[in-house]
Amino acid sequence: MKDLSRYRGIFPAFYACYDDAGAVSPARARALARYLLDAGVKGLYVGGSSGECIYQSVDERKATLQAVMDEVGGKLTIIAHVACNNTADSQTLAAHAQSLGVDAIAAIPPIYFKLPEHAIAKYWNDISAAAPDTDFIIYNIPQLAGVALTPALLREMKKNPRIIGVKNSSMSTYDISLFIKEGVMVMNGPDEQLAAGLLTGATGGIGGTYGAMPKLYIKLMELALAGQADEACALQAELCRIIEQLCSGRCNMYAMIKEVLRRQGGPDIGDARAPLTGMTEPDKAVAAGCAERIALAEAKYC
């Protein structure tokens, strides 16, 4: 039986790192990876939604993962999201990820066309076959992918011995219970329900706002694992209020988070890539308020 302890903990979803001209910056990716390592997280989830993956080329995604592995490979657990909207490119990224020694690869289902479950299973198994020595995590995010992971599809995927678990980003903790019942590890996706996910049995979390406030999420997991449910839920409520503030600007949330990071003294990793809306002048005041609120929460809870 596989030892999955390296997947237990807080995994920030790694942000896309651009230079001032908007090109992918390996140097800035290395700086962000080091910053998050120093914050005490368990691992990183690279190349997913927070990495703006659908707006990047295969070569850009390779460059980011290479930079992360160069900086923190062997120090953090690295999960590489490799899905593209065609099998061949996904296999290329899977093989590349394995060649770098990542701990696991992950993939959403194909988007746009609504495929039957047997076609989704083939897509995931074809990707997994390109990285035959690497763990595989199914990424369930039905609100964006347009298709949901079902227990029947999960049972089919479990025939692949590399399948170890699910990153569950559906907005229902009941799904976590269903997938655990099928005998796999589940990592919580929605940041707004990490406390509930952990109390339901998730082994940890992967989240898009973790990078802006990693210490708070680490503390939340400590509280949940210690059985301090009331304290964990109180901190979760504060995190939800901060998330609402991060989403309150004109710009995309990831552009807001990147500005918050700069205001916290973290690395400058650029702006969001079009068509995502980038930082505007009015948004900077919102970001300043977010950074202040995070600092106050850290002083209270950490």
C-alpha cells in the first residue's frame, strides 16, 4: 500500500508568474516557490487554474514547472496539473513532469465538448500512461469543466494503479464523503470550505488563495486536526470574509492576490494574463485593505 503522507497538508495552487512584459518568468517562479517554502506549506500544485494554465502554451507551462522543481524539488511535495484540451499536449506535459521527478500529476476532464464517461476515462488513462511511474490525482471541478466526477467513473479509474486520489473542487462536502467511500484520498478544493472538508475527511487542501495567506490556512488545518472544530470554523469564517474582499475589485482575483503579495513584501510576479482583467488603480486600495486584514488575522490566530 502506498504511503500517501506526503499529500497531507496545505498546498497553495501556484500562481502564474510573469515579467513586466507579460512573458512567463522562470526567475519569478523560483522566487514564489522559495517564498512559499519559507512560509511552511507542505507542497505546491503547479499549472492549474491559479497558474492560468488555459492561457499558456505547453512550453510556458514546462518552463514554470522546471523553475519550481529547480528551486524546491525534493523540499516540497509537487503536484503538476498537466491537462490541456487535447490528449497529445497533456501527454507531453505528463512525460515532462515525470522527467523532472514530481510527486504526482493531476488533470481536469476535457472541457467544452461534453464527453461520455468512457471517453473521459480514456483521456485520463492516456495521460497517466505517459507518466507510468508517477501518481495521478483526478481534478474534479464541475462548475468550470462542465462535467462531474461520479462514483462510477471513479471506480473505473481505480482500475489504474496510479490513481491515488481526487482534488475535489465541487461545492459539496458530500462529494468528499462519496469519494472517500470509494477508497481514495481526497484533497479539498474550495477555499471557502476547507474546515468542513477537513472535518469530513479530506487529507489536506489545494487552494487558489492559500498563497496570499499560507500561515492562516496552515493554522486552520492544525485546529481541525486537533479536533478544535469551533476554532477552525471561526477562522474559516474570517478567511471567507477575506476571500470576498479579494474578489471585490474590478480586476480578476489572481491579479488582486499578486498585488497583495507585493504589499506583503512577497515576490513581484506580475499581473494576470488577458483575457483575465488585470490590476487597475482603484483595485490597489482594495489590495491594501486585503493585506491589512490578512495581517490582523495572522496576529489574532497565529
